Amino acid sequence: MGAPEILETTVLAPLRPAVVLKSAAFRAEREASWRELEALVATVERRGVRALSAAELARLPGLYRAAVSSLSVARSITLDRNVLDWLESLCARAYLAVYGTRRRLGEALVEFFARRFPTTVRAHAWHVAVSGLLLVLGAATGFALTLGDAERFYAFVDPWIAQGRGPTSTTGALREVLYAKGDAAGWITSFAMFLFSHNARIGILAFAVGFAGGVPSALLVFSNGLVLGAFAALYHGHGLSVELWAWLLPHGVTELLAVVLCGAGGLALGQALVFPGQDERLRSLSTRGRDAATLALGAVAMLFVAGLVEGIFRQLVHAVPVRYAVAAAFAAVWAAYFTRAGRDRPAPGRP
């Protein structure tokens, strides 16, 4: 008999029953608490932490810590591999239940749009006002300069945005764009998604460049105003102002407001960087950055709404009075939302 066989029979064999017995006893003593923890975690995963009673909520952290301790011991004994894998998975799920988010996605979205977003907008009212003023100044500048010299239209509007429109366009050609119809619902939907992605990139850029001191954000908002003013002057010169604004405002009320909010977020970041106040610059950026991100995320949702209106509603509804009525309705809704929503309690993170 060789050395391995001697070791097998004389040393290891007598230990096996003791190890197996120890493993079985270990599992029997703790399995009830594991099963209780599993039931609590399953409830949190299905219905959220609010579904737990006060007693269950108090027991959850203790059961989690006991399971982690059991897992540490189980790895040092010959516990059944399937049971060990299950226990590891249970500890991971319990960690998320104990230390993870306390709200489900739906609750977090309701909290964001019902309270945090409108409250943050009101808290940055002067940033929003400055951003809006820059847009209006850009539009007025673009309108005046293009009306004085039609060729300036090409300096303000990229060819891919103009899509063939310009000072040489006829009145009929310009009016045709205002009443163009989509040939298929699928094409209209695709067009709406393209507009959303394009507008979202513009808004996010206005927010992101705020890290350069806010000046690029201001210039980007102003340049968007130049484009708007140049188009307004082009159509005004052909006597189509009423029809242009009826075409533009149903989606433009939401879209332009979203761009203004992104610009306000960029200005807030710029203020935190250049004028941190009594806080350290990094701390100021951290605080303002969270608020600016809230403005940007809410604005992207608004751009999604504007993209749907621009790509679907505007292509299907051509009556000028109806278009103005829809624009007025959107303006009233947004005004009520940003002045009244979330006033029952402050946004998270604010006193």
C-alpha cells in the first residue's frame, strides 16, 4: 500500500463523518433564518421596501448580517456546493435590499417629475431667465440682421438645417414645407425619433459645456436664437409669419423651453466653477452639478415630448387655429407645472 492510500485510510477517513455531521448541523441550525431572509428579500424585489412591516424591516439587516457570517463559515467547511451557491446569491440579493435604492423605478420617476425637477427649476429661476433672455436676444439679432440682408441667412443656418430653404425660395415652396404631409405612419414615427435625438444632443451639449465656465453654454443658446430669428425673417419677408409660428409653436414651446433649461444648467455649472462662493470649488461643482443634471434630464424628457409633437401632430394637423390652440395649451401646462408642482414639500437634498 502506497503513501496516498495509507493517508486516505489512516488520516482522512476517520475525519469524513465528523465533517459531514458538522456540515449538516451547521445547515440545520441556520436554514430557517436563511429562508426568512429569502422571503423578505423576495417581498422587497416584488413590491418594494414599503411592503415590509415595521418588525420585518427591523429584522432585515440582522438577518442579512447573519447570512453573511454563515457564508463565511460555510466556505471553510464542506457544505454542499449547490447550497453554497444559493447562499452566495441570497447574500447578494439581500445586500441590494438593505443598501440599495429604497424606491422602485416608478416611484423614483414620480418623485423626480412631480417634485425634484420643477423645484430645481424654480431654485434656478435666474439661470433660466438669463438663458431665456439669451435665446430671445439671439432670435431678435438673427431676425434683424437677416431682414436687413437676406444673404446673412446662410451665415446663421447650416444647409442641412435649411433643407433647401433660403432667400431664393419662392413663397409657394416655403408654404409647402409648412403643410407637408407624411405618406406613412411609420415614416412619421421615425422622423419624430430623429428629431428627438437631434434636439437632445443640442440640449445636452448646452449643459455639458458649462464646465468651461458657462460661456460656451451662453453662446450655444444665443446661436440657437440666431437660427430661429433667421427663419422668422425669411418667412416674414414672404408674408408667412402667421403660418410659420403656427407651424413652429406647437412643438417649439416645449422644445425651446427645454433648450433654455439645458442652457440654465450649463450656466449653473459655470457659476460654480468661476464663482464658487464660500464653498470650495469642487464642493460647489458637486452641489451645482446635481442640480444641473436634474435640469438636463428633465429637459431631455421635454425634448422627447417636443419630438413627438413635431414628428406626428404637426404632420397630421394643418389648421392654423388648432395649431395655435395647441401651442397655447402647452404654454399653460408648462407654466402651471413649473410654478405649482412640488410645492407640497421641498425637493430631496434641500432644506
